[in-house]
Amino acid sequence: MFDSTRMITTYDYGKGERAGIIVLVAAGLVSLVAVLYLILVKTPKPATYRRTHLFGYLLSVLLANTIQSVGTMMNLRWITESRVTYGSFCTYQGAIKQTGNVSTAVWSLSIAVHLFNMLFLRSRYTKIGFWVTLVAGWVFVITVVLIGPAAFESSEKGPYFGISGSWCWITEDYPKEQIFLEYFLEFLSAGISIILFTAVILRVRGNLVRSDGRWRLRFVPREESWQLSFERDLIDSSMLKVVQNMIWFPVAYTIILIPITITRLSGFSGADVPLGATIFADVVFNMTGLVNVVLLLFTSRFFPDMETVPDFNTQRNKHLSVFQKGGITPFTLTRSDVAETYRRERQATIEAASVHRAGSSSNRSSLSTIQDIGDANRNSLASISSGQSQLNLIPKNETESPVYYLTFTKE
């Protein structure tokens, strides 16, 4: 049994507080409607995220946002009664709110980890791995929610889930649990996601390269950033499109966390947080579902066609030869063996033709000049045989490519 002298069984709304909770409920309703619209009407096409497992993780995020919005909308009861009352409904609201908040953090981080594994480590991703991650993620969320009342609740402190400010959540008698079983997980998710996405962007852009077993970080001036794209292939370009779109999810999540972080930390430090600041922070936080829906609808249009792109884990060799000391020289090409052989044979043919022409000058019939043969034939030698006559096309000078001489010799 709990110590009834320590329990808060009712909390009456003060002047203006009820109006603030109405705004908060409206934010939750907007997010809920947006998520349901996306799931039921504007359902993302699984083909858009083919072979990436992103579709399943995004659905998990949307489900988490739905739970979060439901927990917020349960405040409707307190609005109608103008007070918060402890009971089973209050306990359910506290558990549902924590479930929504923690699961949003978990699946936001899961997306970041999946993209890091796929685009940075270039590891293989299997259906078994996806289902294991999906089950493990939700089991972790449920464990975090249940471990509080199961392991930390005590009769001296009172109920774990109960009245906490203007609604029901983890009570203020469990401040460490509030921090480590929710706030810490949210901040950890946002922080790690930003780090992982930054690493992925550096790699797919070409700033971070692994060559001969070593990692190299390289930067070029902004006006020369085009040089980084020189050695990107189709897979690299597709990866860049994916991460450029998906990085907005952790960025938006981090921005959404900033107001509530400031108000919560201020409250923990003993500062008097204005009601308006608290309501504003919670309204922004409860818009997570709407923000995710907007980002999903917007970014899905710019995803590469995954049906035409090879698997992202396709192995390709990367070399730093063009990025050695002296700068990037992407247009310096190495002559191939075929081209070198052709050059030597052509030179030998020209020399042989010159000797032959000098020895048979009495049989030379005519000499004419051909202008502008074309780029493809400027430095070439053509030999045309017809009957007993031979046509030799010889450049006048190796450095004067536009002018050629045509000679006919009689055998």
C-alpha cells in the first residue's frame, strides 16, 4: 500500500492552464490525423524503399507517433473535469505517454543505425535481421515502460505512474527514472543519430574514403566541391540522395526536443518555469507526428528509383590516386595499353610511308590538301587499297593536326 499522505490524488487546473491543455490536445489531434492520413490514404509505396527495410522502420516511427498522440489526447478527460484525478485512467495515460515517447526515440535511432549500416559500413541487410530488430525494438520499449513500476516503485514514494504536473506521467517522486528511462533515451537517440548521419554524409559525398585498409578525411574548397563527385558511381549518387533526404528526420527530432529539454532541465534545477513555456514546449514536442508525416511526403519524391539501382552493399574498389599531394586532377587520364600500341604502330607506319614515298617519287601522281578532316581523324593514318593503287593519308606535321596530305602511289 502507498502512503496516502504523500500521494497527489487530484490536481486542479489554474487560471489559463485549462486553455493551454486544450492547445496541447489540439496539437496531438493534428499529429494523429496526419499519421492516420498517411497510413490510410497516402500510404507510402514499399517499392520506394525497396531493399532498404526503411519502410518497416518508418511504419514503426509512425506507430510510435500515434501512441504519443493518443496519450496526449487523453487529456480531454482532464479538460472536461478541469482537474487531473489519480486512478486507473491516469496510470494508463502515464504508461501510454512514456511508451509513445520512448518508442519514437528508439525507432528514430533505428533508422539512423540502419542507414549507417547500409550506407557507411556497406554491410548486408537481411529480412531475418530486420524482423529481429523490429521485435527487439518493441520488446525494449515495453521493458522500459514496465521496469519502472515493477522494479523501482515503492510504497514510500507512491505510485510510479500518477499525476505529474498538468497530466499523468512518471510522478515527480521518481526524478531519476524520469531522466534515465525517457529523457536520456530521447537525447541519446537524437545525439547518436546526428553523429551517424554526419559520418554517412561524409562518406557518400566522398570526403571520407577508405583506401587500402585506411580511412582518409579530405576536404576541398567550396568552389571546387564538384571534384568530389568525379569518382561517384550510380550507387554512390543514389546513396547520397537517400541520406540527404533521411537526415532531416533526426535533425527535425533534435529541434523538436530543444524546447522541452530547456524547460525540463530548468525544472530539475529548481527554477520556476512559466506555464506558457511549458505548454509551448509540449505543443512542439507533440507535433513530432505531423513533422514526420510532412518530411516523409516531401522526401519520398526525391528518393532514387530503387528498382534500377544495384544493392548498396555492392563491393567497389576505391583509390586515392587522384587525391594525392598536389590536389585533385580528375581530367588527367592514363593512356591505355591499346592506345599506346596504336600510337607506336601508327608512328612506324608513318615512318615507313615516308621512306617509301622518298624512294618512289617518280611514280607519285598527285598531291592535294584536305582541310578539317574532323576531331576523330586528326592524328590518324588511313590506308586504302584499290586494285594495284594504294591511298596513303599522312599528317603534314604531328603538331599541326588540321592539315593532311593525300598521296597516290603506283605499285
